[in-house]
Amino acid sequence: MKELYELGEVPPRGAVPEKMYASVIRPERFGEPEQAFATEVVDTPRPDSGQVLVYMMAAGINYNNVWAALGAPLDVIAARQRHGATEDFHIGGSEGSGVVWAVGPGVESVSVGDHVVLSGCMWDETSADIRLGADPMTSKSQVAWGYEANYGSFGQFALVDDYQCHPKPPNLSWEDAAAFVLTGATAYRQLCGWPPNTVRPGDPVLVWGGAGGLGSMAIQIVSLLGGTPVAVVSSDDRARYCERLGARGTIDRRDYDHWGPLPRSEDGTAMARWTESVRAFGRAFWEVIGERRSPSLVLEHTGQDTIPTSMYLCDNAGMVVICGGTTGYLSDVDLRFLWMRQKRLQGSHFANLRQCREVVSLVGAGRLDPCLSWCEPFDGVGKAHQLMYNNEHPGGNMAVLVNASTTGGTSLD
Ligand code: NAP
């Protein structure tokens, strides 16, 4: 066996080479994603108890590795080192598709040769909170793989816990299978995971960033559940993309200017200006759905700039459900409306295994489009994250080919 195999070259089945290629972030390169990622040769990790080494075929691109590249708001390498990790580099990537290549002691749920898609969170199944019945996504032991945990999908081989492996729908290409679980399952938990505020038939739902990864999956899930998705966009092309996915209509956020913090309540002029703009935004929502109803659910991930609008628009007893803060983390909430109108502001983070598996089933059955709109060879990892950072990426999800770059999907069947 060779020490290192080229991307796409297949080692003897189950044999683990000493070295592998990976798209690596190092602290000295923190900054714009295009400069932060570089393809390097590193030691191949070995699976320990309960772990699985996966020969990666394709990897999905997500916003968390924009943050990892910037080194802010968290220096993921330093954070791991504080917990005893020795590696001085980060291999990102929180989802992907590949072939089980080696398993650690105690792994019985998958075998070498299985084709899998990987979900993006890890936890300690023996932790006290999980043993007491907590949803593992709420466990204190939970971390995001390929962000807080190293050896993500941007490596020739990736290291996961066995429960992160889900059977790959055989009808999907490697790249289609690689890039929908993170956004799809996150949106699914936001829309279905927080009873009683789940999407019910007829419910109007506001989806920020409708053409993005989360948004494109959310529009489809709301439609599947019988709701009425209304997407927010910032271009005509994105509006058309959302409508093709099933949005009842779109609101172009460029037509409004009330973004960011709420004006101070004592500043009557500024407050009047804010109210005028947010009301116009609300009227646009009514126009799209054809009636004067507020959204019973608002799918949030944009954060600081949009939370005041989300909270204002949300129906009485409705829910703003948030999983990210692309525009920043510090936001204003007018608490009077929160309690008087009995609204709910709910945090939501990725998805548990059942939610992931349901989304994989829906995509496998052709009921959800994985929305892959951009796929390039492995050295496009930095470029993909840069496009995302600049908000210049095409609608839907993005992926890079890892070993599938030269073998295609058949030599490992
Ligand atoms: P994405 O594909 O880049 O989509 C984000 C969308 O946000 C863009 O399409 C853009 O749409 C919109 N946007 C950008 N700047 C905006 C602004 N100033 N105001 C309003 N909208 C703006 O990213 P994504 O994959 O959907 O992820 C979105 C966020 O969710 C990221 O912060 C990510 O880290 C987070 N996230 C969290 C989890 C989790 O498990 N917690 C999972 C997935 C994603 P327009 O410009 O067309 O409006």
C-alpha cells in the first residue's frame, strides 16, 4: 500500500494510507475564505471506539466554515486546544457523502463498503443529560462536526461517530447526496420540531434568505406541510428561484431600510420612520398571501439586522425560530410585544438523528429537491466559501467533489 493516494485514486478496500489530502485552515491564514483554505497533506486519522473513517466522495459547503476561515467569532483551533486537542489546524466540512472505509471497536451499525451520507453533529451518548432523556442536540456534550470537532468532510478521509452515518439514497449522485442534510434537517427542525408551533396546513410562513441553503429547503418543507411560504430575497433572479421552489411570492428586502437595531423609544422621529418601513414590509407580506394575516412562523437565521422585523411581523402566539446570525448576534427585542402578544422566540440548532433521517428519506423519495446548484473540484473549497461570504453564490446548496473528482460514482459500487 502507498503512503498517499491521489484524490480519486482508490486504496485497497479498507486499507488506510498514512497520509491524506485535506483542505486545511491554519491560524496564520485566518481571514477571507479564499486565502484561509489550502490543500495540504496531513496524517490520516484512525477511528477509535465508536468511530468510523469515511472515504469522502463529495462534501457540502456551509456557512459555519466561513466563520472557521475568519477565525471569528470563534477560533475553532484554539477552542479545541483548550480541551486538549494537539492539532494546530482545522479540517472543516459538516456534511458529505462517501464510503465507510474503516470502523473502530464496537461499531456495528455500519460496515466497510457501505455508502453513507453524514450528519453534522456529535455528542457523547453516555452523557448524563442524554441518559436522562434529553434530545441529543440539547446535550451539553453536543458539538458541530467539521466546525467545533476536527476531521470534517473537506478531507480525503473523514472521522465521524457511527450514528452520523445514514444510508445514502442510491438514486442520488455523490454530490447531490453531499449537500442537503445540514440545511435541510436544520430547516426541518425549525419548522416541525418545536410544538405546538409547527407548520400546519394554511399557515403563512416568512422565510428569510429564501434562495439560500436553509431558505431553499424551508420553502419546500413548508409547502410539503401545506403551509404558505413567503420568501425574502435581494434580487429578481433569487425571487424567481424561490417561486420555482414553491414560494407563494417574495419580498425584496432592498425596498426597505429599517434594518439593524431598533431606534430608542424616546426618539419619536426615528421610531416613526422605522414603523413606517416595517409596516410597508408587513403589507407586502399580506399582498403576497392575499389576506391580512401575519406569519405564524418566521424562519430566522439572518439575526441582528432582521430580528426586530421578524418579532414585529410574527402573529400572536406565533414563533420566530432562529438558528444563526449571519448579520450579527446582538439584536433588539421589544419585550412589550413579546409578552402582550405572547410570541415565542425559539433557538434551534441543526437536528437530531430522527429529523436527519426523515429529511434523507424525503430527498431519497424525490419529495424534496436537494437544490444542488454549484459543484466544483476539491480545490474550490475556498472559492465556494468566499462566494457565500460575499453573498454572491447561486441559489440553493453547494458542494465540492472530493474523491468523486476522478472516479465518478461507479468504481466503488
Ligand atoms: P446562505 O446559503 O448563504 O443563505 C443565507 C441568505 O441570507 C442569503 O441567501 C441572503 O439572501 C440572506 N442574507 C444575507 N445577508 C442578509 C441581510 N443583511 N439581511 C437579510 N438577509 C440576508 O446560508 P445558509 O446555509 O442558508 O445559512 C444561513 C445562516 O444560518 C448562516 O449564518 C449559518 O451559519 C446558519 N446556519 C445554522 C445552522 C445551525 O445548525 N445552527 C445550520 C445551517 C445554517 P438575500 O440576499 O437574497 O436576501
